Amino acid sequence: MLISAARATTLKLANQRDAAEPHAPVLIRGAEPFDLASARPIADPALDLANPLKGPFKAEQLGWQDNAVAALELARIAGILPAFMVDPEAGGEAENVAAGDLASWSDTAHLTIATRARLPVSASDDAQIVAFRSADDTREHVALILGEQSAEKTPLVRLHSECLTGDILGSLKCDCGPQLDAALAAMAEEARSGGWGILLYMRQEGRGIGLVNKLRAYRLQDQGFDTVDANQRLGLPDEARDFPVAARMLELLGSKTIRLMTNNPKKVQALVSAGITVSERVAHQLPDNPHNRRYLDTKRDRSGHLLI
């Protein structure tokens, strides 16, 4: 099986030479050949408590490192666990994965504006929605523009990653829904004062790991792990969003200088690295609740989010 280094660490394999390199894919062999039933608990740490006895496993030399890295990253993009059975019997027709496949997928140059339309929303009845599409990606990102777009005025911008549980279902485990509402309210106020704002709604659920993997992480959080540790046990990064896509969207809108609403310095750095000028970081913080307090503390203490 091909698994991530983070998952190999939880399986106590990091002391083996071929599994010792942090963040590198790890190829493991079991005492018995893997079948789907034995492979699933290895891939999914949420099943650890029900399957405590696993192994022994041996880490083996990996002679196709670049392809393995691409395979695990493509799994993350697809929203599935970063684990593969390698050359399984009766596994169906094999599909070769090359390192270049990842580079082709990550290219933002193909992202274009698909269409735009007027969209009155509760925050402002004078809003416009712009849809973006790429031939290489099934995810369709959108921008909501509040106020009159102007090259002379720097827009207030919020990058908001899709959150089905928070934005739609009102989850109390995160602050996504209230952050979205507050951002739209701030942009509406900006528009009333003669300015304008852009909400980039990014189809990057769970900070880029996908809805199903986010729910797997929730299950691990119920076992006592914080958000960072839960993602790592899944073999996934705690930050996997594609900020160059956001930069490309702003570029297509003609807005290469912005005021960014965020408490995350990494967002600022990522946009600047992608060629966007961030003239001001505007603090964006809301009160916590008993269900998301630990989540917000983890963002501050382990992910570097600012208090103001």
C-alpha cells in the first residue's frame, strides 16, 4: 500500500529507514497480502479504535517517488483518502499516474470567466455574481461583487472557502457561516459609502481536503484530536487551499490591488506571492461559542491566525 508519511507515523513505522523522511509517501507491505477489508482500516484512522491490532508492516524502498507524490496530492484534490493499494489482484484495469499529471491540474491559466449576472442578495440588492470555470477542473468558483466596480477605488475582499456544514446547515463547530454573513455586511456598508467589495467563494471545502475528508476529521475530533492533528492522522495537510486560483480570479476581475479581510497572515502571503498587492489587512473576527472554541484556539495557536 502507498500511504502518507503522517499516516505511517501513526502506524509506528517512522523508525524504519524507508518511512523516516517526513512528508514523503511511504510504501508498505504486510505480512499477508492486502485486500479491501484489511486495507480500509489502514487508510482511515477513524477506524483505529475498532481495529487496534494492525500489522506488522514493513516500509519498502520507493523507486517512483515523483509519481507517488503526485498520486497522493491528486487523491487530496479528489477528496479521497491519500492511500492506494498498489497493483492489487482483481483491482481492475490499472491507471498510470505521472508526476506531470499534477502540474497540469494545478495550472490556473485555464481559469476563465464563464458568465456573470445581477444577483440581489439580502446584504445588498445591487450585487453581481461572476462564475469562473476551468476546462481542467470540475469545481466552479464564484465572485460576488457588491457596489460599483471601480479601478480608482481599492475593493474590500474576502476569500471564503466553501463550507456546507457552516454556510448552509448552520454548524456551530466552525465560524464559517457567521464569517460569511459578516463579510457581506461589511462589503454592503462599503458600497453604501461609495466603495465596493468582492467576495470570492472558493469551492475548496474543508480547507481543500473535501467534504467527506472534513467529516472524517470531525469524527477524529470527537475522539479528542484537534483540527490539525485530525488532518495529519488522515495523512492530509491542515491547509490545502489553492490560493493562486483566488489570485487568478482577482486578475480576471481587474483587481490586482485589494484590501483583504482576514486574520490569517498566510492568506496575505499567498496572494502576494501570486502577484496580488494587499494594501491593507482588515481584521475579521467574531465571537466564539462552546462548540467552536477549541477550533478557534487551534487556528490561533497552531495555524498562526491573529487575534485582531
